[in-house]
Amino acid sequence: MLNDVVFTQISVAFGSDERTRAVTQTLIDGGTVWMSGSTWAGRQVLRISVSNWSTDAADVAMSVEAVATAVAALDRSVGPER
């Protein structure tokens, strides 16, 4: 996580800009959750916004799992970035 969470926005990077874009696209293609790519402080980031009153712990768990699945899928296809 790259930013201080002040309200509802979280910016996450996965190493390089290229890897972050790939994780973001894999996540979007998966269709389980919607998070978008963005730029923060000159870096590519996965932008996560949690702002709906009905979001609960199960939604958060599903979202975390979707991100983990996207990262794992990318790691299987190209290998982890160190």
C-alpha cells in the first residue's frame, strides 16, 4: 500500500509499473470485483475504493481473494517479480 488511507481510497503497487498494470488487468478481466488502474505519485497503481454502506466483511474477503488470485495467475504465467 502506497498511500495513507484517509477516507476510502487505497493505492497499491505490485513492484514495477508493468507488473501493476498486468495485475490490474487480470483482476478486471476476472470480473469478480471492480478496481481500476490509476497513477499516483508518478507510479501505476491499483486504485481501490471502499465507499458503499453495504460493503461488509465478506465483500472485503472476496476482494482480497480476487487480488490474490490475480497476482497468483500472473506469477504462474510470467513468474514473480522480486
